[in-house]
Amino acid sequence: MNLESYPPLFSELSKSSNQQEYLSSDHHQKVDTIDSIIIKPVVQDSDPIPVIDLQSLSLDELGEACKDWGLFRLVNHGVPPSLLSQLQDHAKTLYSLSFQSKQALFTTPTSYFWGTPALTPSGAPLSRGPQKINWVEGFNIPISQLSQLQPQHPVLASFRLLLEDYGKHLARLAKTIFEAMAMKLKLDEEQSKSNLSESTGNIRVYRYPSCSIPDTAWGIDVHTDSSVLSILYECEVGGLEVLRDDEWFQVKPISNALIVNLGDMMQAISNDNYKSVKHRVKLNKHKERISICYFVFPDEDSVIRSSKYKPFTYNDFRAQVQEDIKTHGFKLGLESFKLTEAL
């Protein structure tokens, strides 16, 4: 393990004795207090995650996966395996650079963050307090602004080209999937056009360090995404867990398959027919984990209308989430916009 490549706190805690001391102290939020709805052990033996084949897309199967899970594997998606492999290799190389080098390389319009996945609109980390440190670091990359990036490192220069190519593939997938969901839900075609905006596409590349005591800390703790759709490529090492009917399920990596999960915006757009899935990332005892996730949102000023929620824009939602995190240390999400039933 190249300790110089990690944020200073992670480097220090990579020593087993220090991990034990830190994770057992009051400075860290323990797993059993993170999420009070955990009532059953993680299901590890079976793998019931729905699979959607994009080449023979079934609206009924897609609708069932979105309603029951809020998540599915996507196969035959048309993203070249060689592109996925190159992205993974470049990410590993960039993450092997020193902490200071990464801070210097990933500047506006991109950003480098660690300890939290919560970011401001400009990409700066949004502190949730010392008791809520997540064992994750990441590169935040707005796809529409990639052309403004002036790489100072040859690997970052070639990584930018790969991300531009990957972004086009993921925009195609998101559009295809969203249009299929809108068709299944019988949404208004004209209104739906602003509910998914390619210009909002954003890629985050995450690295999670190994942890000698993985059951006492999270890579990312329980959350839902704020997006319409999130499309994840897991690189070799698993760790993603999803909640369904108060039961946690492991999502095991499958070569060249992508994971699609629905976010808060899709739940609202669907009038709660589809769900924004709760998920988390568990650390691995022996190996670090790298994943690449694409997020896409509505037009910022597009009004989302639903019988379940007050009319709101994504701008309204994002501002509320930022306030939630500053005030409570976590987001309330759609609950802040939910309509109360008339008495």
C-alpha cells in the first residue's frame, strides 16, 4: 500500500493498531449506530439483483426492477470492455500519486475530495463533522466542462479523453433507459424532456482504502442518490450493498456489467411508483476498491410535479440538501418536499 497516496488521516489509520484505536473511540461513528433500520444480516449467498438486457429491453421487466428494487444490472449496453479496462487502469495510476499531487492536479472545473461524498455545487467537500468521516476519496468531474480541463500530467490528459468517450456512452444509456421508464409510466412526453438533461452529466471516480476492521467503518454510509439515474462501474472489488424490504443485499461485481440505480429525482418524477434505493459501500479487509459512477439530473430550473410532493426544481432540492447536511449532518431528501395528506 502506497501510504503517501492517501489523505493524511487515512495514511495514519492504515496501521492496524491506529485503526483499532480510532474506530473504537468516540471520534468515529460506529456501524451499529449509523442506520437504525438495519434489522437483518446482509444476504451474501444469493444474488437476486435484477438483470436488464439493453439489446432486448422489456418494459415490463424494467418497470418491475425499478418498482421492486430501484436498481438493476445492465448488460449488452454497448460500452466497449476495453474502455472500461482503460478507465480502471488510469484511475489506479492517478490514485497512486501522492495526496498533494492529486490536490494540485484536480482543480476547477474538476475537484478532489475525501472523507465525505457530500459536495457543494462547485465540487468542494461539505463537512458533516468529525464523527461522520467516510473512508473514501474521489475525483469529481463535470462532463460538460471537460474541455476546460488543462491536464498537467500525461495520465490525466489521456484520462480526460477516455472520460469524454465514456460520457457519450453513458449519456446514451441514460437517455435510453429514462425514455423507456417514461414510456412504461406513461409520463407526459413534452414535460419529460426537461426531466433528464445530458448537460448535467457528472462522473465521480471513487477509491476506498482497505480496512483491517471493515465491520467498524463505511466507505460511504447509508444514503440515496439525488440524481435521476446513477450508472456505476465496479472495478473488481465489491462492497456495494442495497436495501430491500429491510434486508441488505450484496451487489457482486460482474465483469463488464454496469449497475443502474434510481435516485430521488426519479422517485419524484414517477410519483413514488419507482423508488430511490438506499445503498452503502462496505470496506474490504485486504483490497482497496475503485468505482466509477455517472450521475445525471433534470434541468436545474425544470419543475417536477407530482401528487406526492410540492412542485420543486432540482435547484430547490439541491439547496435543501445542502442545508440539511449543514444542520443535521445528513440529507432529509424528498421528505422535505412531501405533501401532507389533507385532514
